[in-house]
Amino acid sequence: MLKTHPVTKGILWAVAALVSIWLVAPSLIVIPLSFTDKASLVFPPTGWSWRWYESFFTNPQWTAALGNSLLIGLLVAALATVLGLLAALGLRQMANKKLIAGLTFGLLSPMVVPGIVVAIGLYAVFLKAGLVGTLLGFVFAHTVLALPFTVVAITAGFAGFDSRLELAAMSLGANRFTTFMRVTLPNIVPGMISGALFAFVTSFDEVMLSLFIKSPYLNTLPVLMYSSVTRDTDPTLAAAATVILLITTALVVVGLTLSGRNTRARAK
């Protein structure tokens, strides 16, 4: 292992810290904006107030949108994780490298194709199928965007898994289902947790696709925030953004903690 000179190491740490601040600062600015006592988004705030959080949690439109986003995000996380697991299992069983590369590209294409293109295509299909403005339509549409993340995370979990453990289990009399449930699945749980978290966050933050398939009766929080920005600069928007930031951060921290505990438990 190459040793890094202390000066070089210090410079690298400083650069990393500056880049981190540059990336995180815009998000952190939203938090003090949500506590302003003014009726517009002014930074830095000249006074402090909880009025915009009260406005957020007492407004049925905002709370309904938050509930919709949480419900859709959870359903998408579950569906995308199951589909991602099945896809990763299928790719793992294939021997043809060209076919694997082609299927992998197809599964990951929503990450590459511009979002507006995916939105227009899904809107045309969903309009004909009668899924526009429905809960099922939102779940299916967001799953399309979330699936690549679960496939990548679970495939990475399989990459670090020793398949000889499965052979050992089957040589001792376990059938394929028992081997999968008792040997394979526990070893890829961290990858599944990571994939589920990415799927939830992808769905919870999605705006462009949701704008195409929304309805007056079913709206998500990011879409309502976008609509609010186009109408006014009510700091309730900053409160909503802070709520999203706290929820996603808490989920990531919990997920990483659970994943770390599972990894340490397997190591023992």
C-alpha cells in the first residue's frame, strides 16, 4: 500500500472538505429560510418564526401531498427492490456475456435517457391505459426510474458474495429455495437495503415525470412545491423542502446503520 505524504494528504482532505461544503451548502441554506419571519424568501433571515411549519402542517393540500409522496415512495421501494432482485438473479444465471451486457444496458437505460423523453413516452402509454393521475400509475412510473438503482445495488451485493457457499449448502442437502433463503439472501441484504433507499429517494424527489401524470386529485409533494414556486415565493416552500431533506437524510442514516450492523453480524 502506497503511503501518502502528510502535506499531500492534508491538501486532499482540504479539497474534499471544500467540495463537500460546495455540494451541501445550497441544501443547508433552505433550513434557515424555513424559519424566517418574513413573507418571502430572504436570506439571511432577519427574524425567526415557526409560522411556515405551522402553515405546512395545517394546510390539507401540503399534508395530503406529503402523504401521497410517502405512500408512493414506500410502494416504489418495495416493488423496485423485488424486481431488481429478480433481474439481478436472472443476470447472475446467464453465461452469455453479450446478452448480459445488452440486458444490463436496457435495465439501466432510464438513468441515461433524458427524463423528459421518459416522461413523454410514459405519459403516452399511461394515457391510453387510463393510468394517468392514479396511484398505480405513479407507482409504475416511478418504478421505471428507480429500478436501475436497485439493480446496480443488488448486483454489487452479488459481486461480493462467494457462490461456493451455495454449493456447500446444496451439497449438505438443502434445496435451491432453502439455499437462497438461508444462505444467499442474508448475504445480499445490505445491497437490497441500499437499493430500496435509493428507490424511495428517487420516487420521493421525482418532479418531471410526476408533472406529466399528475391529476387534481393526486399530487406529490415535489410537484406541489414546483407549482408553488411558479405562483409565489411563500416560505412554506422552504419548510416543505426542509421536511424532504430531513426525511431523506433520516432514511439514509437508518439504512446505512442497519446495513452496517448486518455486515458486522455476518463478519462475526
